[in-house]
Amino acid sequence: MKRSDENIEEQIRRTLAAHDDLPKLQVSPLFRVHLMQRIDAERNRIGGSAAIRVAEGFNAKLAFAALLIVVNIGSAFLFFSSSDPLTLADAADAVEQLTDDYSGPELAYYVETVDAAGSQHSDEQNRQENNRP
């Protein structure tokens, strides 16, 4: 075990010595200037949705809000200018259809049942009677 630890320490020493022997990098004094020029060139070459932000005086949120208002006014105009107004009979048919769709024994909260005596009880009353001692 001690031998493998010495081997690892020797490899670490050789690696650090190799790092110390590397020549120092010489950076051009204009490196930062050239780098900043490249960054500015990339910023100036924007396209797509970023081009909208560049335009002076254009506010995308305001334009979107205006578009929503126009769509809402248009839909309200189409709704209220219908030449075929809803009659009372149509409304009654719609209510009856909804009643048929949402009322049934599987959706009823209380279901009426008839016991042997002929009296009607709800499921809740039946449960209460069954729980009594």
C-alpha cells in the first residue's frame, strides 16, 4: 500500500515539474483590443427577434397589447352583429342538453332509493341508518 502512495506522489512531482518547465506565453499588447472588436462585430451582426429590440422607439409589449385589443374588439363586433339572435327556445334547449349531460345516477350526489316500506331515502340517510347501533 505504501508503495502505491509513493508512486502517486512521484507522478505528481513529475507533473508539477513538467508544468514548471513550460515556456511562458507571450500575449500581444493589442489582444484585448482585437477581442473587443470581434465582440462588437458579433453584436452588430444580430438578426431575427433581436433586431426588433434594436429599432429605436419600438416597444414590443405595447404592440402586442394593441394587437390583443384589436382582436378582442373584432371578436366582440362579430359576436354582437350576428343576424341570428339567440331565442329563448334555443337557450332552453341548451340548458336541457347540459342537464342531460351532467345529471345521471353516476354523477348524482344523492341518489333516491325506495325501501321495503315504500318510503324514499337518500344514500346519505341510508348510510346514517346503517351506522346506528
